Amino acid sequence: MRPPFRFPEDLITLQQAWQQTYAELAQAPAGAGVTALRRRLITLTGLLYTHPYWTAPAGRRTGGADLRRAARARLPARAEPGVAA
């Protein structure tokens, strides 16, 4: 088992914002005004890919999937659709 990656808090926060925006965009009804969500997703993508963490030596800059898992683990649990909380 690989040791867990240690990501900067701001990078995890950015990933969480990206995941939340993506989920909102995916659940938006057809024809809904989603331009603002798309623009936010594009902006967040740029911020994620240009974060200083990724300019570190090769040994540290791996772990995109691990970043997504770390961000998901810190999000509050959401109820499944149709399930009472």
C-alpha cells in the first residue's frame, strides 16, 4: 500500500470546489442557465492545474487521483436522492 499523499489545504479546497461545481452542473436541468457554472468549472480547472504544488520535484507531484479522493473524503456526506436524512 502506498503512503498517503500530503496535499496543501488550499489545493484540497480547490479540488472540493471543483467537485461541487461539477456536481451542480451535472444536476442542472436541461435548458437551465449553466453558463456561470461552466465558467466557474473552467476557472477552477485552471487554478488546479497551475497550482504551485504541481511544480515540485517529480516525486511529489503525482497523485491526481489521490487528490480527488482526499477532497471527497473531506466533503460532508450527502444523502442519496430519495432517501430521508
